[in-house]
Amino acid sequence: MSATRLLVLGVVRMYGRAHGYQVRRELLSWSADKWANVAPGSIYHALKKMTAERLLEEVAADAEPGEARGPDRVAYRLTPDGESEFQLMMAKSLSEDDQSPQGDYRLAAAVTFLPTLTRAKAISLLRHRITAVRAQEATTRNLVEEAEDWGQPPHVMELYRFWLITVEAKVTWLQGLVARLAGGNYVMADDDGPSFGFPG
Amino acid sequence: MSATRLLVLGVVRMYGRAHGYQVRRELLSWSADKWANVAPGSIYHALKKMTAERLLEEVAADAEPGEARGPDRVAYRLTPDGESEFQLMMAKSLSEDDQSPQGDYRLAAAVTFLPTLTRAKAISLLRHRITAVRAQEATTRNLVEEAEDWGQPPHVMELYRFWLITVEAKVTWLQGLVARLAGGNYVMADDDGPSFGFPG
DNA sequence: GCCTCACTAGTCAAATTTGACTATCCGAGG
DNA sequence: CCTCGGATAGTCAAATTTGACTAGTGAGGC
């Protein structure tokens, strides 16, 4: 659903085992408080919610050498359900463009974890999205071209124009990204070599 | 703060006197549930909140001829405070680009009410925003060009690219809008002729 | 006359988000 | 030894958002 869920799940997954503050720090270091909504409370909430949904499970925090500090320190890791939910959320966030306010933040979150997918999968999901966005683009272009007759105050066309130019930009970027992926950029889950992808 | 507040305040202002369902219908007819977050509950909440803040006041609903239907039907209208708050929100929403998730929805909401401003004011506010967005554009462009060194996994650059292309699109549109305004398009608050602007 | 359907108008509990606030530990400086 | 700042780790009440649900009214069909 929300970008926060995907981000939190993804960060725990990438650490293998993480407690709340670790996730929080990581997300802050990505400035994710800016482009998604990740206030501290939301993170802890997401962790608990997903634990209740059996996507995460609590594990004893590693008592790291020489550390017995501070509060409780519950750590989390993904369950098998969490792993499939993560794959599902990635697929949806990359491929579906639900022109809702949050759509782009989910997209951005998913791109963060892009190397966790195989190259072919990533390309296929993004192509799916391109189709969807293209359809929107066409609809909006029509709106802009025929809006005059439509009984709406003329300045409303500016909104359509704004939408259109945004959507065009998105298509351009998506196509570029697909091209770069197809051209072998980035180390994906099915590549070898120095892996920046996160181990499962 | 939120786009909803501006939308609700603006719709009440444009009707002069409106009850909740009127606002809701109007906003739905703008598909504002898609590009801002206007669920029914938020609208009624905003109305009550702003009433508590003395931006709106309750007035007896016009008992329109032959109607005594349904529930309570409280109507609202702007107080003087509400009027200045509206002007303030318009100014902020148009001129400040707080790269937060909600920034663009506020912008869109404000554009909806653009003709309530004088031409000069609208142009000046938008120019201010262009400056701010340009600064962001430069920052992001740097990020894209120097990201390699930055110790981040390379695919993260795609995020920057996405941000950059979005920001570029926004600048293009803003400049176009300013040009159209400067060229005399749209009937603004200080124009005469068949006014589509909303009477104060 | 009665039933259904759609529109009108709004309520409310539950879910979520916010961000200021609490509390612990560590190291440096005095 | 004491204290003060900063990082660590998280909590919690309040604010906000969500959207399914309630309930009155009129029009049209049978």
C-alpha cells in the first residue's frame, strides 16, 4: 500500500535482521523523509503492523560484542510470507501506475530496491508501466486539446497541461531506465560480479 | 498546510456560502479525489477544523424553495480571517516549492483558483517559485553528475534522474504558464470582461 | 399504493501519521 | 569524579485520514 511499508520491508530485508532504529537511520540517510513520508512513528508502526500480519517476525537482537545498551532492541527479519509480499509489492509498485498522489513515491521506493529483481523481471514490469502511463498520456493529451468545449473555465487547462508534462517526463525516464537495464547497466539479482544487490 | 484545506476553503469561497455536500460534489467533479486526497471525511473534517479556527463560520442554509430535505444542512462561509488565510495559502502554495510529497498537490489546488488573483500577483508568485525550483534543478543535476564517486550503489542515480526530469518538466510548465499569463491569457481578478473568476 | 433505485448529506470507528518527548549510554572536557 | 552533548532507541497522545455505513427524499415503474 504505502511507500513506507515497502521501504521498511525492503530495508529489513536488505539487512537480513534489523531493529527499528537501524531502519530509521537508513531511511533518513536516504532523505526518505523528504520524498516519502517516513516519520519515526510511521516506521515503528509499520514494523509492528507487519509483524502482526506475519510478514516480519521478532528475533533476539544480536548482542553485539561489548554492547548492552539502551532500551529494548527488538530486531526483525522477514518471514517467508514477508518475502513473497515484498516481491508482490515490488511488482505492483513498479508496474502499476495508479495515478494517485502516492504512486510516484512507491515507484521511487521500488527503484531503490531494483537490483533485488532479475534483469528480465525488472524490464518486464517497467514495460508494463510504460504501457499504462502511455494510455494516461493519450487521455490527457485529448483533454488538453478538447478542453475548450468542455464547459470548464479555461485556466483549468493549465492543470491538464501540468499533468501532461509530468506524465511525458515520466515516460521519458521510464524508457531511459528500461534502455539502460537492457543495455546491461547495474548489477541485478541474476548477475554475478561485485554484487550491490542485497542477498536474500 | 494540506491541499485539502486550500481546496475546501477555496470552494466555499467561490460559492459564497456552501454546505459540506456541495463542496464534496464540486471536488469530486474535479476528480480531486485522484490528485489530492479528498475523501468525504476529510472534507467535513476540514470544514469543522477551519470553523474552530475562525476561518469559516456557520450560517443557516438557504432554505431553497420547496426544499426541506434530509439531514442538518449547515452551511459555511468565509470570515475575514478566512479570506486572508486563503490569500496566504494561495501565495504559499504557488510560490514555495517545499519538495515534500504534497507540494505539487498544493500547487495544483492553487492553480484551480488562479483567477482569484490579480495578473501581476500571480506572475510574481510563480516567478518566485521558478527561482526556487531552478535551484533544486541545479542541485539535482550536480547529484546526477557526481553521484558515481559518492559511495552509493549506482542504481540510486536513477532516482536522481527521475527527480531531475520531473523538476525540469515542472520548470518548463511554470515558464509556459507565466508566459501565457503575461500574454494576457485567462480572465484574472483585475480584468473585466466575462469573468470566470470568483466574486469576493 | 408500494417497492426499488439513485441521489442527497453526513457520521463514525478504525487505521494511520505526526513529531515532540523520554530515557539510556558513551566519551570528552573540566 | 561530574557533567554535558550527542547518538541511540523508542513511546505516546493528539491530529488526521479513510471509506464503509446510516438515513431521508423523490421519481419512476408495476
